Amino acid sequence: MDQRLQDADRRRFRRSPVNRAGKVYVRRALRYLPVRALDVSLGGLLLEIKSERPLMIGEPIEVMISDGHSAIMDGDDVVEARIAHVSPGKDGTQRVGLAFAHEGAMAAVAA
């Protein structure tokens, strides 16, 4: 791998691509927003979120990602995280990197 790429990507965990729908609960806004999970690792998750409102780094967020088999998600499917980085996208979307609040959260997302 090119040394510049290694230096630019300092993630502690390998990421795996996913393509699953879900939602997040933004406590500050008291609302749910639709999301698409793009990749997941042991430490976090990359989402595409449709929202015109900017999300804030460090903000706590609750994530629910569909398992692809059921349209119903319950309380056991909630993963707590915090926003690690935000990049504005096109058409009112944002790419949002999340850091899981607890170890083992990836299992709930990747199941």
C-alpha cells in the first residue's frame, strides 16, 4: 500500500462495506432521520443521512439499522454512538462517521 494512503487512513479497525437502511434518533432535534449504512467496523459506522440540518461532532446519537429481513426494529436494535465527523453531501445528504459508545455494538449493526 502506498505510504501516503497508510498515513491518511489511521483507523484502528478494518471497515466492511454494507448497504442497509435504518434510522437515527437525534436527541438535540428530538426526531428520527432516515439513514443508509455505508460501512461498519468494530469501532464505528459510516452513514449517509438525509437532513438539511447540520449535525454536530461529538453529538450523541442512537442508531437503528435494518437487518434486511424485517421492517420492524425494536429497542434491542438501538446502538448508542457519537458523531466523529461530518461531510456535507449532495441533495441534502451528509456523510456521518460514528464512533460506537460500547464495544460489541458492531454485532448489532452487522447482524
